[in-house]
Amino acid sequence: MRSVLVLAAVLPLAACTTTAPEALEGPYATEGFSDGCRTAEARQAAFNTQVFRNEELFRLQPSYAAGWRQGYNECLKQADDSPEPTSLGNPRTIP
């Protein structure tokens, strides 16, 4: 009984965090990836809080939502890994 309750509590959370590979191959995945990446880059460049996302597609199209999440995460990670300029103009990675 206890394991059923734990499974019932965890299973919905797992559905929110996983992306089916076929969703990334859907018709709106590229558009979602582009919008997600644009959001991540804007936040990194200027601390912009604007979200570039078609809310209707995000809600109704799994391929758009999966692409948006992947684009956001990949571009946010790329921005974190890029070298930062120093005051002398020499690029270096800031730990």
C-alpha cells in the first residue's frame, strides 16, 4: 500500500521532467527551440525577464514545448560555459 502511494506521488512529477524523443521531432520543435534559446540568451545578455514563447503552442503542442525547453537549457548552458572578458579585454573563464 505504501509503495503505491509513493508511486502515485512520484509518477506525475516524472512526467513533467522527461521529454519523449518523438516530441523533439514534431512539427513545432524547431520553432520552440529557437524561442527557448532566444529567451536564454536575452536573460544572459541583459538580465532580461521577457519570455519569448508562444503560450498557446507551448500549452497545446508537445513538440513546441519540448523544443522550447531543450533550446532554453542548451543555450543557457552555452552562455554559462563561455569565456567572460576581463577589464583589459582579454577573454578568460571566470570560475
